[in-house]
Amino acid sequence: MASIVYRPYRGEADLPLIMALVQSELSEPYVIYTFRYFLHQWSVLLAYPGDGGASADPVGVIVCKQSLHKDLVNRGYIAMLSVDKKWRKRGIASSLVQKSIQAMKVDGVDEIVLETEYDNFAALSLYESLGFIREKRLYRFYLNGKDAFRLVLAVPPSNDDGG
């Protein structure tokens, strides 16, 4: 089995590769301007096979952000997670989420939220195995008319910050 290398988004040269990966795997359509907004203002982590050399295309991507929610809660948000179908069942999605959670914990996040289609059982299983719980069902949330579940991971204060 090939090793996986993780690296952050490096700039516009990564954009077409990320777009191709996300558009082939996610049901929600995004235009290039949406990608640019996410990629230039949010945290992005890519997964590559082997040494992640110039010839390799990414096989996984996660896009996240952190912000104050209602001026009180430091909330992390996972906007996109996509892994190429040929590379699934190798722990890539789990690693991308865990690495993102760890980065957000370092930055003092109180909770992490995301939405996923109500019938995406693989995604629900992944997130629930990492401690996320279903907060609510969002009816007709996606453009395709599908419902979503909002999932939340409460992040307790670490021992480093007096909690």
C-alpha cells in the first residue's frame, strides 16, 4: 500500500487538481469563484500518494475554517472533505479530519461543526467514529434537494489552557 503525504494548499497551481477531485466526488456543485474563496481564505490540507512529488495528483482534500460564532464560541467548520474513490478505505479521510481537528485544537476551538447528506452513511460513520454527534436535520439543505445532518464535535479545554 502506498504511503500518504499531507501538505497544505500552496497556491493557484493546486486549484485545478482540487476542483477535479471535489467535483468528481461531492454532489454539491461549486464554481471556480467558490473554490477560490475557500482556498485563499480557509485552511486546506491535501493528501498525496507516495512522496507527494510534482507528478502526483491529490487523492484527498479537506477545507476548514475557524471563526467566532455569535461572538462567543470559537467554532471550527469543515466545509469540504473529499477522497478519490480509488483511494478510499485507507484511512485518508480519517487522517485529514484528525489532522484538522488537532490544528483547530491548537488554535483554541470550542467546537467543530459540519454538514453532510443525511444518507451519506460512510461520512456519518466516519464522523461519528471521531466523536461527532448529530445536532439536527436540515431539510432540503443542498441544491440537489437532499437533507443534511449538522454534526458537532465538542472540544473540551486542554490542560494547557487552564481547563
